[in-house]
Amino acid sequence: MNDLGKLLVIGGVFMTVVGVVLWSGVGKSWLGRLPGDINYTRGDFSVHFPVVTCLLVSAMLTLLMWWFRK
């Protein structure tokens, strides 16, 4: 149970840091607007799918999880 407690504390601290960074406005101008993100607008209808942003976040989380497992 000791390892589970460490994992929960580290995960909580990480989520808090990410929340504070996003709340401060860092990345507001580029996050979700990377080259390769799909944005379609026609009249009153718009669709936005951040493909590259999702890949970037996934790669960062994968590296982070790999690092903590070692």
C-alpha cells in the first residue's frame, strides 16, 4: 500500500501543477492550435479536433508514466 500512496501523492501534485499552469494562461495561444489540428468553420457551425495536440499530450504522459515506473 505504500507504493500506491506514493503514486497517488505524485499524481495529485502533478495534476495540481498542470492545473496551475493552465489556469495562469500559459499555452493559451498555442495549445489546441498546433499545425495539424483540424478546425472547420462554415457559417454558424464549427468543428475543432486537436489531433496533434492530443498526440503531443499522449506522448508526454507516456514518457512520464514510463519514467515513474523505472
